[in-house]
Amino acid sequence: MGFRLPAIANAKRSLTRSLSASKSSKSLDIPKGYFVVYVGESQKKRFVIPLSYLNEPMFQDLLSQAEEEFGYDHPMGGITIPCSEHSFLELTSRLSV
């Protein structure tokens, strides 16, 4: 299986990553129709992604894995996804917005 680097680059551009320091500013930078996920194995990165991803079977599988590993308690304020940033970007590059 080959890598499609342009697709990953497009996914990076379409996902809004915010590294805001304060929690109040984090809640303000989430547009309507989007939600926050935290992705990464050791260091978590914050992504704002479209709600339409919730209808995608591949993303639903990822959420099931997150539920198994972290449950419903998300101290960071968003859903924590247990995968590498690269894997997350590769998966989201295949999803329709």
C-alpha cells in the first residue's frame, strides 16, 4: 500500500489545529458543526473536525477504540483518540467532509 502524501497535506489543511493556552479561548474557536478531538500517543494535539465525520464507519471504529481505552471521561474537554497523528491524518484524508 502506497502513501498519498498530497492527501495527507490536504487533510492537515482541512483540519484546524489549535494550540490555544486558555480553555475559554479554546471553546470560542470551535465553529458551529465541528467538535474537538485530541490525537497522539505521548503528546496530544488538538484538532477541530467536522461533525459529518461521525457518520463515517471508519471514524466510528476509531471512536469505539477511544471509548474502550478512555471511556467517556475526557479531562481535556474533547474526545481523546488513541492513535498517532500520522494515522489520524491518513484516516481523515479518506473521509468526505
